[in-house]
Amino acid sequence: MRIGGNSITYLKTHISGGTLLVAVCDQELIGQTFSDGTLTLEVSEFFYKGEIVSLLDVGNALEDAAIANIVGKRSIAHALEHGFISEDNIIVIDGMPHAQTVTMPASPQAP
């Protein structure tokens, strides 16, 4: 699947204890809830609704993120295509793909 540069998505950053968390979702998903009976995913305005950006702008934020939460077919495809997530990061809840990823900080080099 090829993603155009004009696809729009929401990007919101959260900082807690010095850790950067990036939340990304396809624009039309804000306010929706997906449930498969076992898992429920709420695409809340509080957590996901930030700036409207193109998918090309999402990459810079994901590069800097320690933690990322990504929801939606376009956003997931973009993150997968550019190596920010792998297929192993993706779960599908009620037909909606969702991924979480955590980047561990580099260990300090021994002297």
C-alpha cells in the first residue's frame, strides 16, 4: 500500500517523567471505540487529538518517541512502511489496527 503525503492524521505528544510518548491516529477515528469482546480501544480526544499533520510529518515525531501508540489503517501502514513498527507490534481490535512500541534508551558505555 502506498501512502500519499497529503493523508492527514492526528499527532499528539505527551511527556511524563522526561519520557516522550507520541499518539498517532487516523483523523476520522477520534471519539470512536472499538471492542472485540476481550479488548477495547477508545480513541479518545484527550489522548489522541493533537495537531492535524500529514503522514510525512509523523516520522519525525516517531523517531524521537520513547513510546508510541498508533491507531488506524493509514497511520499503521505508514509506520510499518517506514520501519517504526513491525507486524509483531500490531493487534486488530474490532477490525481496527493498533500498535504500541517502546524504545529502550541506550545503555551507557562502560569506561
